[in-house]
Amino acid sequence: MKSEASFASLCGVSPIEASSGKVVRHRLNRGGDRDANNALYLICVVRMRHDQRTREYVARRTAEGKFKLEIMRCLKRYIAREIYRLLASMAVASPPNSIRLSSGIAKKVSGQP
């Protein structure tokens, strides 16, 4: 993954403009990995119920006139951002080790006796 936006697109939480006339709004991308999107949805629901920061965010956005689905769309994107940053920091902290095969195993894999 090159960027946070590509990760969001992969998870299906990148916003797509769905404006018409004077109304400016966005909807979720229906593409991407549906299992990843479902995981983000579950994280979003749990945070909306139990996390104080998220409850304050939901209250603020509701006061602005946003609907629950719009708020959840925004939350899923924020959550995807946080997960991408965690994954990126983990990748930098511990690069994958190259797998070395012993010569005996390499010969058996290659078909040599």
C-alpha cells in the first residue's frame, strides 16, 4: 500500500462524491474488501457505544445536522487512517526477514536428489 488513501480504498471506505444540484454530500465506496469494511464497521459501532472521544464526536456531528450513516462513514475513514498508521509503523519497526532454506531442503524442493 502506497498511501493512506489506497488503504481506505482497499477497505471500501474512501468517500465518493454523490452531489446533485446545490447539495454537496459523499457516500461510501462499495468496492474494496467487504470483510475489511465489516471489521471497520464493527470497530465503529463499538466505539460509538463505549469510547468517550467518539461519543463526543457523534454528539458534535449530530448537532451539525449530520445523519447517523454520514457520521459512521466519517468514523470509518478515521479508523482506517489510524489502522494504516499502525500498520505502517509496524512495517518500519520490523521489516520482514528473508527466509533461507538449508541446502538439503533446497535440493528436495528443486527436485534434485
